[in-house]
Amino acid sequence: MDHDKQSRKALTEYWEKLGVEQIRNDFLYTRGVMYVGGTRETQALARAWLREKEQQEVFTLKPTFQGVSVDLKELGRRIRRWFSKAVKRAAPGRG
């Protein structure tokens, strides 16, 4: 059963409202049962949405005992991935 445009829009709006961190944690801790739920197709759509949103994030703030921290190694990996994709897209004659 394919999701029509209206149901996809409703699902993505719901996931936007919950946020990336909540959906990521849903997959990590409950295998997508608590918030994503639904069929395998719905979960695949949610995973695709999550990957897209994670690519848009430059870095995430993580709560710690002393306040908030940033994973600098992950930030470096994301910047390298972003830069390598930009170079691949801009390189003429490659494909």
C-alpha cells in the first residue's frame, strides 16, 4: 500500500513536530514502535526522512553533567562528507 501525498505530508509534519532527536531515539530504543509505528513502508519513509534531516544538521548539542557539549569528531566527519559531496557535484566530466 503506497502512501499518497496527503498521508506523506501528514506523517512528515508529525515527525517535524516531534523532531529529529525524538524519531532517532524511537528507532534506537523501541525500533520505531512508539512514535513512527505503522507498516514497514511507513518505517522506511521515516528512516529516509531521518537520514535527510541528519544530513541537514551541522552539529547537535548533547546534554552532559556540566551543561551542553558538541561532538567535534562527528562535526568534522559531517563537514568532510558535505564537502566531498559538494566537490563531486561540482567536478566537470565525472558521473
